[in-house]
Amino acid sequence: MSTIARQALTEEVRALAHAIGFNLVRFTSALPFAGLEQDVCQRIGQGLYANLPWFTPERAYMAGDIRRIVPPAQSIISLGLAYPSGNTYLPSTPGVPRGRVARYAWGRDYHRVVRRLTQRFIAELRQRFGHKEAQRGWVDTARLVERAVAARAGLGWVGKNSCLLTSEYGSWVLLAEVATDLDLEPDAPVRKTCGRCARCLPSCPTNALPAPGVLDATQCISALTIEARGAIPRTLRPKIGDWIFGCDICQEVCPVNRGKEAKIHPDLLPERGCGPSIELLPLFSLSPAAFTAQFQGTSLMRTRREGLLRNACVALGNIADPAAAPVLCTVLAQETSALVREHACWALGRISSEQLARQALAHAARSDPDLCVRQEAELSLDLGEVHS
Ligand code: B12
């Protein structure tokens, strides 16, 4: 193909992706990502992903070369979809404690939103250019390191918080990729860096960013509130603040992220999902069916009811509004999930020294059927965590 024809094809594909709704579209070759597999394996070896059992060296091996997934791939189309960046969180008020949701999860579940767009894009590519077997698309769940793809394609650069930062939308961008056997003109990587700015590193309450570009997932509030299935380590709970699903602190402090305006896909807007702030106390009276009805179609389904209530307990313990104490006492008496009761003990211990709270904790310490709950109740009583 002549250079001019290749450029024309590339621009046609770019225009198509924009027309479908992607905010950013760049291209890179399907050549291997030299050094990436080793880099990811080294991080796994250092225990930085020890809490994510699915994050394996085999995954890193696949990520190192996209042709291990799509052998005929010639090019990778790197796609970005902007999500809301505003600071529209409602603060907790006395009697109405609220938890924060990370911005990418305010609207409908982005996996579905982006997958739908990607599928439409691929359908168009197939219609125009054929090549049925060699157009594959992914968002999030594939064994790719999407930020590495986006960085090589020039969509943005990797910041010290490890996020992919774009000039247009900062890091408030979701990533997706399409591998294709079309021979497209690669874009050049962006030359920008964070320079001397390192605000994100000390901003992380759990020190999950030990060095520039290095994330310790075992400490990251996002992993603790979304991916962790069991108990949240006691030492980390006070640092989680009122985040109940994900965390944006290392992005909020980033100067590149300030004042970014974008045309947001309607399904990612807060009105379409759970929004930025969730009232915590009503969550505890939701039956499993009511929980599903409220959060179906949003990313929050990932934690399931049990995970979200666990996170809500941690947030309540940190907000420390005494109005939560009666609800937590009821949780200790009635909630079927031992994980939720365990975290309710912790929260109650931090909130209230009232007779009622101490009685509920003492009762749980004596007679809860679950050992972890009994131990947590004892700790909450014995370690002087009850404010006196
Ligand atoms: C596992 C995972 C997590 C884990 C671990 C995150 C991490 N930093 O590794 C947890 C649960 C903590 C997490 C949290 C979040 N995640 Co996440 N996550 C992923 C996932 C599934 C894999 C990431 C991965 O492979 N990590 C391994 C490390 C080594 O790679 P990395 O940090 O992503 O990128 C590094 C490499 O690319 C390297 N690099 C870049 N180029 C090159 C080139 C060479 C040669 C080498 C050697 C290295 C190298 O530098 C980067 C910085 O460390 C991706 C989707 C995907 N399939 O890629 C989404 C993804 C990274 N997550 C995303 C989002 C939105 C988030 C959160 C913002 C959600 C939130 N608000 O709570 C936070 C951000 C936390 C943070 N600061 O990273 C987006 C990021 C978009 C963006 N603009 O950066 C992604 C791409 C999902 C998507 N499709 O949009 N996530």
C-alpha cells in the first residue's frame, strides 16, 4: 500500500472511531512490547499484586505481545472514553453519613458502555474492510497492559501515579483497544512527562505509591474496596476515609487533571448510575433483591452486597457520626454476613461509647457464631477504641 493510501485508511479509521463516540483515538503497531512482560513479572515477584490472584505471570506473558492473542494483528487501535471529572460529592451531614464512589463508576458500568461502542466500531470496520477474523476488541478484562498500549500509541503518557495522562482529559479517561490486521500508520508517543511534580506520591493515604510509576495494589484503596473479597486489614481501615468504591485521590491532586472539560458519554453520567455520593445508612436495610435492583448495571455490582456493606461499615467508622450506632447495633444482631458484622464491630467501636453500643459489642464478643466477629468485637472493646 502506498504511504498516501495508508494515511488515508488510518484517517478513515480514526474518523470512524470518533463518530462512534470515542474521545481519543491513536494507533500503534502490533509489535511486541519489549521489556513489558519482565517489568510486570518483576512487580508480581515483589508482591505488589499479591492481593489480585488473577494477576499472574501468564497474564504478563500474554500482555508482552498482542499476537499471542490475535496472531494476524498488524496494528492496535488505542481508544479513550472520557468520564466525569467534577467534584460534585455531597458531604456527610449530621445524621446522614455518605460514602464516595470513584468517578469512573458514577454512571453505568463502563465495561458494558465501552464494550458496546467497541463492538459497534468493529462491526463497522468489518463492514467496510472485511477481515472478519482479525478485528478483536477489549476493555479492562483482557490480558493486556492497556496503559502501555496507550502510551506507545501516543494517547498520553504514564504519570507518577501510574495512570495514563492525556493532554485533553487528564487521566479521566477509560481505555479500550482493537487489534486489527489493517496496516495503519502508527502515532508517535507523547513526549510529555510529569517533570518534577510528584504530588500524587505523598497524597496516597495508604502509601500505595512507593515510587514514581509503581503501585502497590495490596495497599491501594481502589483494590481494597473493589477487588478484596475478605476482611480489610485493620491498620488500613482508618486510612480509607469515606471511599466506598474505588478512590481518586492520586488523580484529584494531579495538576494535569484540573479543569478538564469533556463531552461525556451519557451512560457515564452520574444520573444514569449511582452518582458520586451514596447515603450509607439505608444500604443496611436493602435485601439482596433490593440491592440488585438499586445497583444493577453499575460497576458497584462487582463488590456484591456483602462487599459494599463491608466498605460502608469502614466509611461509617471513619465518619464517626453517632447516628450510625443504632443501625450498626441492628447489623450485629440481624445481618447474615459475618464479614459485614465483623466490620460493623470495628465501626461501632470507633463511633460510640454509649451503653447500647458497648452492650452490642460485648454480646457479639460472647455469642456471635463467627470467630472473626467475636475477635473483632473484643478488639473494639479492649483496645480502647471505644471513645470514652
Ligand atoms: C489490575 C488493575 C488495577 C489494580 C492495579 C492498578 C495498577 N496500577 O496496576 C487496581 C485494582 C489497584 C486498579 C486501580 C485503578 N484502576 Co485499574 N486496572 C487494572 C488493569 C486490569 C490491569 C493493570 C495492569 O496491568 N497493571 C500492571 C502494571 C505494571 O501496569 P500499569 O500500572 O497499568 O501500567 C504500567 C505499565 O504500563 C508501565 N509501562 C508503560 N509503558 C511501558 C513500556 C515498557 C517497555 C515497560 C517496561 C513498562 C511500561 O508503566 C505503567 C505505570 O506503572 C487495567 C486494565 C488493563 N487490562 O490494563 C485497569 C486500568 C489500569 N484501571 C483503570 C482505572 C480507571 C483505575 C482506577 C483509577 C479506578 C479507581 N478510581 O479506583 C484506579 C487507579 C489506581 C492507580 N493509581 O493505578 C484504567 C486506567 C485508565 C487510565 N487513564 O490510566 C484501566 C486501564 C482500565 C480501563 N480499561 O480503563 N486497577
